[in-house]
Amino acid sequence: MLQKTALLLFLFALLHPPGVSAQDLTRRSESVVGLGQVIIADAPLPESVFRAQKHKIIVQVTLIDRKDPSFRQTSMGTGTIIGAGTILTNRHVLDGAKPVMAGREHTSVFSGLILGETHMAEFPLHLVGVGEAGTYKDFMVLQTGAEIMQRAVQPNTPTNPNPYRILMNNGLKLVDEIRKGERVYITGYSPVYGELKNADGRISGAYVDFINYTFPAEVVAKIEEMPMNRAGKVKKLYRLKDGAEPGFSGGMVLDERGRLIGITFSLSPARNFVYVLSAEDIKNFLRANKVNF
């Protein structure tokens, strides 16, 4: 009888798995406008990582034909907020839109997109500096204007949410060294964009989803003495095992204490490995462009 009861309990548990409790969602879920409560990590994140990963935005670069403004191309990536109103991302977020505009005179328009709990905020950005072409200095730094920062300093309360608040300096610390085998966290946005065709055949685009996720990963290699270090003019790259999506370009890679070890810039062909530009090279780039951090 006991064996039969145990078997029935086992089968019931198998067919009726327990729901996810509120405690299980602590430090692994967020409320996002348009999506409600979403899970953003496989397991609860360290508190410092959970706080730090919030300080990211979607960066959009739109190239507009000067003769035909209806002809345009947009490229997107993740932006890391490294200081008050200062956003770091990859240069290739800009370069990715250029092939479509080949042979056309165009204007570049930069903007940021914040996904708050109850509001989505889009705002203009201006280019401050970009990494040298033909090198692995795959950096681009952007800044907001004074008007946006005036909004950012306003209080953020449950009754009056202020999505711009994350643009304030979050005290993100940059770490020059991390050991092989250490656990790190890769975070970013992967916007899913779909095209819609009107009755007259004209195509327009719309966001389908905003994937916001933080993956755990392991540092498996530190690349310092390869030919590309000299040719690419970077001191160090990290190779990580696991975890990133297209669109994570420019996104933070954090250690267990929520410190920045670098930003994502490339995936291996089979997407099993992630390549990261180091905090040391980030610092050198920011200093060269006279950006405080």
C-alpha cells in the first residue's frame, strides 16, 4: 500500500509540476512595458549583478538618404551606461547599416530606447567618439543632451515612474583583470523586428519582442599574444563559453560583484563562444576621447 501511494504521489508530481513561486523569481525577473513580468535569467543573479544589468539601453543607428528620406536603414545593439548620460556600444552597430547605403549620401541619426516598467522612452543621442576603422577597437561612445539629463534627475517613484533615471551615473566599476575559469554574466537586449506589408505593397517595420536576458558564462581564454592583438591594436580579448544573442553587441559582461570586465562584440560561428573587449581597452578608448567614467 505504501509503495502504491508513493507511486501515485510521484506520478502526480510529474504531471503537475509546482508553479514558480515569487521567491524563485527574486533577482531573475523584471516587469517590462508591453510584456509584463518576464524572466531575465536562468537562476537568481547575485544582487550586485542584478542591479548593474539594469543600466543598459537599446542603441539605434538610422542612416537616412539625403535625397530620398524615405530610404533608410536601421541597425540596433545594446548600450552600456558607463556614466551620467554616457553610453558605450560597438562601432559595428554603426557599420552594420552602411552596406545598404553604399553610393548614397546619407545622414546618421543616433537614438536610445529605454524599456521601463510602465513606459518606453526613446531619445536622441549624439556621437562622441568611434574606434579606429581597420582595428579591433570596436567601440562607439554616445551621449545624451542636457534636456534628457534634466529628465533623468527627476525622482523615480511607484506613482510617478521615471524611465530616464537609469541614465544617471550608476557607479559601474571597470576591472582590468579576471582569471580563467571565473564565472561572469553576459547581459544585453536582442530586439526582434518584423516587417509588415500594407495593402499598397509598402513595407513598414515594427518590434515583435524585446529579449532582455542575462546569461552565466565562464572565462575560458584570455587572448593577449595573438597577431591580431598587434594588428587590431587591442591589448586583450576574452573568450567566454555560453550565452549571448544577436543584438547583445555592446552589452555588459559583469563579474560576480557586478563590475564591468568588458563588452560583448562577437560570437563564434556556431555561437558556442562569446568574444569580449576588455575593460582595459575600454578605459584607453574613453581616455583617448576625453570621456569621464
